[in-house]
Amino acid sequence: MKKFLAGTALSLIAGSAMAADEVTLQLKWVTQAQFAGYYVALDQGFYEEEDLDVTILPGGPDIAPTQVIAGGGADVTIEWMPAALAAREKGLPLVNIAQPFKSSGMMLTCWKDTGIEEPMDLVNRTLGVWFFGNEFPFMSWMSSLGISTDGKAEMGVEVLKQGFNVDPLLQRQADCISTMTYNEYWQVIDAGVSPDELITFKYEDQGVATLEDGIYVLEENLADPEFEDKMVRFVRASMKGWKWAEENPDDAAMIVLDNDETGAQTETHQKRMMGEIAKLTAGSNGALDPADYERTVSTLLSGGSDPVISQEPEGAWTHQISDKALN
């Protein structure tokens, strides 16, 4: 009996010692190939190899990642830098610890038959623009061109506050709309529009792209050695997932589909999306490029009369985690 109890106790101790560290990840949007690297890391056992038990929480139109992490509902979140820097300036100390996305997927998609061929042809047009922090690259771009966003004047445009759909373009309510290379653009194509009927302007090409889909945590947590160690392992496994997804885009898309509990995603759309996402993560090993950060801050500070941030941020990013995870 004593041997049995001793054996049971040892088993419990061993089980406790082997328990994986829990990490909760909040995504910026719904389950789709935009987040394939994290689902791949989960599916392929990369998190398990790092002794992590990762829970991935999908986002959506009614979920604000910054609010979730502020309320303790997640350890780490995926967010676009404009929203993260805006939240930091308002008192939520978010810190970028890794940057899997090297390039921006945001662009303006226009009807070619309107005569738009170059940026200055946008003058006196109606342009659909996403707001809630997504408008600032556009505002900065217009400012750099000397184009007013206060209406159709001699050198102005009319800004249509666009929802997260492509209806304004399809219904000819706008000459151009905001799209992502991996999502809304293809919704336009799937609606029966030929690529030859469209002209696109990528924000990356216009020099006003802001960083998207970075990995963020709360600054105070980085002072905890145990949390730091968890994040080192999390970033290492996540980047392994991203590189696997780049090399195996179709398989990565299928892994995403397996994790889509809504059943809303389709194989065709996710495979196409993953192909485009791989172009945006290519060239990044996960460490934030300071030059990309500086470009983002410059764009946000020059975003017109109501910039998303009012001053240069301090402490908004660190290589503390990525240096240990990736070197």
C-alpha cells in the first residue's frame, strides 16, 4: 500500500512537472489564412515542442484585441501597429515583441473605366476608406500628394466611410475602395469583375504602408522572467509555423480550414489567401525592422489634421524576445 501511494505521489509530481505552460493568443480577426502560422504551429506540434499549451482565440467585428489583452483575456495579441500605438498613447502599454509580416497588404482598388491611371487621377473622386485607425496610411498618402480629404474641391476627394465589404465599388458608390491583397480584392474578383477592369495602388509602393499583424504583449509582463521565457518559446514556435506555411501554402490553408469552427471559409478562398499572405511574411525572420517601425510612425504622425498618435512613442517595441528566440 505504501509503495502504491509513493508511486502515485511520484506520478502526480512528474505529471505536474511536465505540464506545459499555457499561453492564450488573441487574433485580430476571424480564423483565416491571415493567421496561418499560429494554426500551423499548433497543428504541427511546434508549440508542444516548446512545452507550450497554446489556446488561439479568433477575433471578429465585435472583438477589440487591445481590450481583450487589457482585460487579462489573453497573454499575447495580434494587432496592426497603428491601433497598437494609439492604444499605447492612451495608456495601454502594448509592446511589439515580434513582426512576422514584413510587407503591408493594404491597397486602394479602383475601376479602370473611370480614367484613373495614377495617384493624381484620384482628385475629385469618391474613395472608400476604412476607419477605426485604418484610415491613417490613406490620409498620409493624400497629404503627401497635396490632396484634400474634405470633399470634391479643386484638389480634393470625397471620403466614403467604408464598411468591411466591397459593396461601394460593386454598386458604383465609390470609384475606389480599400482592399487587402489577400481578401477584399478577391471578393471583387469573385463577384464577376475581371482584373483587367481594375487598377490598384498598394500602400507599400506609395511609401506610406504601416506595419500589420505584429505580436504584442503588455510591457509590465516582460519584467517577469517566466513570462519572458514563455514568449521566447512562443515566438520561436510561431515563426517556425510561419515559415512552414510559406513553404506549404496549400497544406497551411487546409489546417486553417480545419480550425474554422464557423464553417464560413472555403478551400478556394483560403488557398488563394495563403498564397498572398506568404508574400507578406516573406523576408521576415520575425524580428521587427527598426526602419519599418520608423516609417510607420512617420506615416501616423503625418496623417492629416487628426493623426493617430501625437508624438514619437517610447518603448513601443523590443528585440528582447526575438533576439533570444531567433538567434
